[in-house]
Amino acid sequence: MKLGFIGLGQMGVGMAANLVKAGHAVTVYNRSAAKAGPLVALGADAAATIADACRGDAVITMLADDPALDHASFDENGIVASLAPGALHISCSTISVALSGRLDDAHRACGQHFVSAPVFGRPDAAAAAKLAVAAAGCAEALDMARPVFDAIGQKTFLFGDHAPAANLVKLCGNFLIANVIEALGEAVALAGKGGVDRHAFVDLLTSTLFSAPVYRTYGGLIADRKFEPAGFAATLGLKDVRLALAAAETLEVPMPIASLLRDRFLALLAQGGAQLDWSAISTLALKDSGQS
Amino acid sequence: MKLGFIGLGQMGVGMAANLVKAGHAVTVYNRSAAKAGPLVALGADAAATIADACRGDAVITMLADDPALDHASFDENGIVASLAPGALHISCSTISVALSGRLDDAHRACGQHFVSAPVFGRPDAAAAAKLAVAAAGCAEALDMARPVFDAIGQKTFLFGDHAPAANLVKLCGNFLIANVIEALGEAVALAGKGGVDRHAFVDLLTSTLFSAPVYRTYGGLIADRKFEPAGFAATLGLKDVRLALAAAETLEVPMPIASLLRDRFLALLAQGGAQLDWSAISTLALKDSGQS
Amino acid sequence: MKLGFIGLGQMGVGMAANLVKAGHAVTVYNRSAAKAGPLVALGADAAATIADACRGDAVITMLADDPALDHASFDENGIVASLAPGALHISCSTISVALSGRLDDAHRACGQHFVSAPVFGRPDAAAAAKLAVAAAGCAEALDMARPVFDAIGQKTFLFGDHAPAANLVKLCGNFLIANVIEALGEAVALAGKGGVDRHAFVDLLTSTLFSAPVYRTYGGLIADRKFEPAGFAATLGLKDVRLALAAAETLEVPMPIASLLRDRFLALLAQGGAQLDWSAISTLALKDSGQS
Amino acid sequence: MKLGFIGLGQMGVGMAANLVKAGHAVTVYNRSAAKAGPLVALGADAAATIADACRGDAVITMLADDPALDHASFDENGIVASLAPGALHISCSTISVALSGRLDDAHRACGQHFVSAPVFGRPDAAAAAKLAVAAAGCAEALDMARPVFDAIGQKTFLFGDHAPAANLVKLCGNFLIANVIEALGEAVALAGKGGVDRHAFVDLLTSTLFSAPVYRTYGGLIADRKFEPAGFAATLGLKDVRLALAAAETLEVPMPIASLLRDRFLALLAQGGAQLDWSAISTLALKDSGQS
């Protein structure tokens, strides 16, 4: 396929590389152009503008947040204005349900296709083509997108023909990860204050009922109290919880744990932890209980 | 070893059977004697009294709650009064940190050994000798208990020489399971109200970051809304959260999620759900959001 | 003074009438013009456009929410475009801290004055000129606004020269009222389920430590379970809690009770209570405890 | 009346004095006898034992907590054993609903009367006979107790014939006070961080909708950040919230704000604030938001 790829951050660079390796003709664009170098070395073309990345069958976006994707999509000479009728926009970013809905409407109005396909996995999974893809959109568009999903991920999960549903799935997933961090923080605060070795505790958990990557990754960080460098910064954690709560407000769904998580991230930021990994909210239960 | 085993409930019957199969001489006791029959058929002896189950090297208790173990231990002709000096009491029940501390003191005062060894796993794991054992006690007592652990479980995790620490680990573990139920309930309430198929959502989760037994078991029950028959009743869930909160109060550790869980269990009971599986607290987020 | 008054809802109509009665020359504007009739009968002039209401020394706005004031202020031929240099905008609406800040900046940039002066009190207090005014703005502007405050309220409280501070005070005040409703709801759920007569309970409270209007008003509504007609609708309650939480997020202040209140309002709306008085969130504690 | 009075703490000493001044024959008892001196000087008799204080028509107890009243009532030669048939026990302490129920049963079984009559007010109100009395018990017993209520309080509120209902009312009242402290703490954290003067903020509140003693008292302490000496220590605050939660658990009533308050008191104690006034939980919202 003839593809454009917009957004060469830690995640995007690996995803774009896997598309090149899979044999697609990929034109990459990044606001700071230097990021394109390694991909050009692999065989990609570098676009000078967003519009230049929108000349093919499909364009994939992997941007930081709502404002970035909003600008890239709706600005003059942006994606919506540049994509050919019948062409496809695959949005892989973690964005709001509301923006996803606006994109879905706008592309449809222009005779273009839109698929929402946020991904689960850290940068190493992106580089290894081992992402999990949560995709939603009309059947025709999902068919068009299939070679892209196959190149970037190891499994794709379909969530129907309403594109924003996939974004909701992604936000719920990130909510569940943040919940694991908070719950482990509380459990380690209690067990630790009662004399339990926290590494042994996490070892037990992850050897039994909780033998999942999320408990191993965050259990380790929490037991080690190692929150720098940030794999995923606290500010991004707050952003994602905020997006989940915004969707919950629109849908009128009370979520007490999500509310607690929001308060935890605000406390962490207020106390100077904006640059720490989001798992640093686990330190708040320690502080509350007088363990520094 | 010459062993006694007190408490032949769903868990205890499997554990005792595995001790018999491992070649130990086991004398079993249960308040309602009929439960002993299948074990006697396997080669166990049936004791007429608790004292009769305390004549060997060690006695294992697997009872329902604090009052049951309290009586069995401290009544006239109970375990503390009956066990020989140098003999061992291995408590596998999920009990309060406080009672564990009292037992530790009482046995020490009588020249007896005490090990706290609560187990993780459901009745099928108990029957299959696949429990995980969290054990704490003095080194000599842990050495004595080793053959018992090997017969009932697949792995033993040691938490030092202070017996109540193992009970704290167990309570923290159950807190973390209840947390998963609540968090999945909130996430499914949000995603479901937004049009996401809840089985597909749980499938994604358990295929990726959350590929752990606790998410598979409870994600399945929540997606199916299947809360009867109870694998673990809501009343027991409340009991365990209450024990965690009691330990947290003694240690002065605020635990906001544990407080939320307590409120959820109270709501479930108040609304007639005492006999449902504890995963039925997940229905409260649905009700709150107007989804019946 | 020569005044304009924009927004003739339940509150505004009483406030505008009191300005007329105090001898000011008042030109009133409302989107649906019929509301102006009674005021014209009192001696006010009716403006055909917002711009026509901005020809005097000052214009007072009392609008429903952020979007309404945003449009009235920033639209072409809106307040900012129409007010003379040196003239004053007094905003009495309950709006976001962010919008107040934008208005402050915009008016300053145009050589106009801006005072934020949200009011405390229900429509009967507005009609009786018994509002409490929370005002902030530069000293000169506050001096200009003094005759207006004297005409509409019984006491004015000053909060310095940063206009948005007054909005924050108003949002905190409404947060505290909502908190009283929730706390009374929980207390009545407990006492009532324990056999205490809820009217006697509220009578005790309001005769002693809690002898304040807010407890009398809402204690009465809660004891009577009388939530229609709405004095202040649940949707408005949610709006104000959302504005408080938005300010709290900007300032990085975790507010667990505000988060709870948000969840309560969402639950009430999800269960069909959007048109009820906001005190109907008190029914949720009853429902949670199995009291219909 | 011929009265006994047990418990001469800060509250009891004023209450007993008012009974003497009202013309009753009062025999006082306190564990540390020195406290009786000033009352003997007023005309009271000093009892050497609890039994000696139980020889009259009625005995009033004003003790610190459940264990103190439990011992005084149920020990050998305690109140239940010593009171004559037909005589009356008036319990004014803040105790659990459960203990009140046990006392009610025990006195009835002995042909004695029991009235639960916890009081609202601080020591100065006790000294000035300005307490509010919340009373429950059988009609005959309430009639007998009337002269006592008239001597110690300014108004008595009746809650029916089930004595423990009065204790529930008292616990709900203290819950509502603690709620005011927490809510003011959150509001001051937000307003203060936004530049609002906290004294001006409290002044506005207590001049308007919140013009009640509880807001004036605690608003002042919070604005002044003056938490020593303690008028009511944090440990007592935790005790009362715990008693409210215990009643709520028995009655199956979820109370999210009560759960939050418990966590706040635990955090305050864990951080070394046990001896501070209970209003010091308001500092936790400040700390969470990075305001020391």
C-alpha cells in the first residue's frame, strides 16, 4: 500500500519502521523533521508537509494528544482537506471519544474513510511489531486497514462499526492500568508497614493470580520505588484519566476509582512529580500512612 | 509426619486428602463429622474431638473465620491446651492479623510452635495440590512445616519470622482481587454504555496486559453477569475487606480503594445480594449508570 | 447611573427591578424579549440588541452559563465590542474561573473595566435585594460598581483585585452547599434505617450546631423527600461541581468530596433525575442502603 | 431527686454542678477521686465506689468511651448489679449503638430503667447548662429523666422508645461536624491556592448560608490553622467516625464521606497528629495540593 505516517514519537517511529519493513511505500511526516532520518535510511520518503503525507491510499496518525491530532486533521491543508475521496485515515493515537467522533463525521462528509485503531503496548512492543490493536470503523474501512494492522501488531481486536468505540476501549484499558498502580500502592503501603518485604510480596502476586505483564511491570517499579526515567509521564497519566472521565461524564457513568485516580495524579503534580513515571502515584499511599 | 487436620470445608477436604496421599498419617476433625467420611476412605483417621486431632507432630487448621479458629484454639480442650510442647500449629485460614498475633503469643507461651500459612487458590486448586502458600513463622517452625507445604501447594512464599505478616499478605491479596472486580465493573459500565461489546472488551484485556487468572475468571463472570452459584460469597468478600481495613486501622494506613470496596459490599448486601458471588459488586457501577 | 442589564432569568429579573427601584436608568436585554415586559412597566427601557444595552456607564450580566456569557461578551457586536472605553462590565453569573480570566484580559485590552461579582441567594433573595455579593476587581472598578452592589444585595464581600477570585469563591460556596446535601443524605440514610424519625433528626440539627439556612432549607427538603419542582436543577448542580473541579484541576488541588459529588450527580442524571432539584442526590444514599 | 453521677471529665463536671445547683441530691464518683473536690464544695457527696453512686433514684454516666462505660456498668459491683429495681440509668456518653443496646437489655432484665441521652455541646455549654439533649427510652423512663434533662440542657429532643436510636443520632451529628471540617478544608485548599484570602472566605460563608456555630467555630480554626490545644482530639474524632461506620455496617448503609473521614483521621494520626484538634484533618487537603 501507499501509506502516509504522521507522528514519529517513541511509538510512531517503530510502527512506521515496521510498515516499511512489511513492504509498504511509506511517506513519513513529523513536526520536527529530524526524526524522519532513520526511517528514510530504511526506505521511507520524508514529506515536507502534512498534505504531502496524504497522497496515498491511507494515512496513519500517531500523535501525542487531542490538540495535536485536531490541528493535523482540521487545519487548512490538513488531513481532512488533503486526503483523496475513498482514502483512509487510521488514527492510532490515544485521544478523546469526542474528537474521534468529530473525525468520523468529517471524513464521512468528505467521502473518506476513518478507522480508529489505538494500540496497546510500550515503545519496545511498537518496535517489535507486537502491539495489540483495538480497531473500530465501517467494515470496508477495516478491510482496507488490515495490512497496516498486520504490520504493526500481533493481534487486532475489532469493536464494531462505530469508530469512537475503539477509543473508549483504549481509555478503559489505561484506566485499568492506572487502577493497578493505585491498588498495588495501597497494598504495598499496608503490607510494608506491617513488616512484609515488598519484593517478596510482589513476587507472590505475580507468580499466582496476578501473573500478568501489568503487575510484573508496575509491581517491580513500585517495589523498587524507581520512577525515573518515566516510561509514561504522570502528566500523560492525568490526561488519559481525564479523557476517561470526560467520556464517562458524557455517557453519565459514575466511576469512583477513576475519580480517585484523578485526585492522585493532581496530588502528584502538585507535589512536584509531573516528570515522574505515572506509577509514582503509588507513593501517595505511602506518604498518607507516614512512610516517606 | 503424624498430623491433625481441623476444618473440612471446600478447601480443607482437598488439602487433607493431599496430605494423606503424600503419605502422612492424618487425623481429621470437622464439627459436622460426616465430612470426614471420604477422607477416612482414603486412609485418614477421624477424631472425635479437637484434642484428639492434636496428638501428633503438627495440626493444620483451615476454618471459616476468626470466631471458628478462636474457639478451636482457645476453648477448654482446644488446640493450645492440647498440643504437646514442641508441636506445631499451622494456620491456613484467612483470619485477622490480630488473631494471628494472639495465637503466636499463646503457642510460644506454651512452648509450642506456630506458623501462619494462608493459601491462595480456589477449591479446585486445593484438590489439585496447586495452592500457593504464604508462610511466616520462626525458621525452625517453617522447617517443620515444609513437608506440609509441599503436599498441599505448588509453591511456598516465605514472609519472615513474624507469623501475622503472612496473614497480612493474604488480606492484601484478597483486597487486590476485590479491586480487580470493582475496576472491571467500572470499566465495563463505561465501555458497555458506549456501545462496546463487553465480551470482546474482556477478551482484549486478557489477551494482552491483563493476561492473568484473576482477570480471566472475573472478567468472564462480569461479562456473563453470572453471579450464582457463588464461588465466594459476597458476605465473605465483605469479611475479608473488613479484616484488611482493621489491619489498616491498627497500622494507620488509609486505603481509599478498600474503603470504597467496603461500601460496595454493604450496598450489595443491603440490596439483597448476600448470597451472590462477590463479583456481583460489579453490578453496582452498572446500576449507578442507569444500566439495569 | 446609566446601566444595562443582560439576562432576565429568575435571578436577573429581581436584580434588574431593584436597580430600577434604586433610581438607576436601566436598559434591559433578554434573548427572549417577553421577559422584559414587567421591567419596562417598572420604568426600564428594553434593548433590541446586546449592543444597545452597552451604551451606559456599566452593563451587568446575569446569564445561565459559560457559553451564554461567552457569546454575549465575545460575539460580533457583543459586550466587549460595544462597551465604551472606561465603562464597566459587572458579571454576576456563576461561571468558570477560566472564562472570568478571559473577560478580565479582554476588557483590560479594550480600556474597559471588569468586575466579577457572583451572588449568593435564591430568586426570593434576589427579588428582596438581599443577595450576598462576592466581588473582585481593581479598586477603581469596585468603586464604580458599589451603587449596583448596594441596590441588589445586603452585603458585599471583597476578594481583592484579581476578578476570577470572586468566581472561585462562588464555586467553593456552591461546592459547600452540595456537600451539605450529600452529608445530610448519608446521615439520614443511616439514622432513618436505624429507626430515627428524620424530621426530628433535622429539627435537632437545625436547632443546635447546624442552625444555618442551608441546613434548614435542604434538611427540610430531604426529610420531606420533596424534589419537585426544582429550585435549582440537578443539571445545574453538576455544572457547578464540574466548574469547581475544573478550577481544582488547573490549580492542582485534589478534592475528594467534589469528586464524589460529581459521581452522585452523574448517577442521578443516569437514573432519570435531571429535572429534579439538586438535593435529590440525597436519595442515592437511601437507594444504596436498600431504602427505596 | 436523689442522683448519682459517674464520670467527672470536662463535660461531666459541669453537668454534675448544674444538677447540684438545681437542688438535686447528687453523689458523684470519678475514678481519680480528686476531681470530686469542687463538686463537694458545691454541696455534692463523694462516693468511694460506683456502687455507692447507685443508691438513688437515678444514676447518670458521662464516661469517655465504650470500654469505660462497659466496665462501670457490667463489672461486679457495677451499675447493673447495684441499681435498685425501678431505678434509672441515664447514659450521656457518646458510645456505640451496640453497647447502648446491651445496656438496654441488661437493665430491662433487672427491672431497671435505661435512657440513652447523649448531649451536644462543648464543655462551656455543659457548664452553662446549655447542652442539647438527644434522648430515647421508654416513656416512663423519659418522664423520670425529665428533671435531669432540664437541669443540664436548654432543650431536649426525643427519639422514641428505643434507647440506641439516641446514640445513632449523636454519632450522625458528630459525623456531620467532621464532614464540615473536611469540606471546609477542601474549599479553603482550592480558594486559597487561587489567591482568595481564607479569612475573608470564611467571613462570607458564616455571614450568609452557613451562619451556624459549627462553621464559625471550625471555619475560624481552619483559617487560623490553629489546632492546639485540642478542643476535641483527633483520636476522639477517629473513634466517633469508627462508631458511626460500625453502626452503618450493622445496618448495611454505605457512607462514602464517612469512609473518607476515617481515611483522613488515619492519615493525620500516621503523620503524627494524634494530639491535635480533630479539625487538623483540614490540613491534609492543603498538603495534598502542595501547600504546606
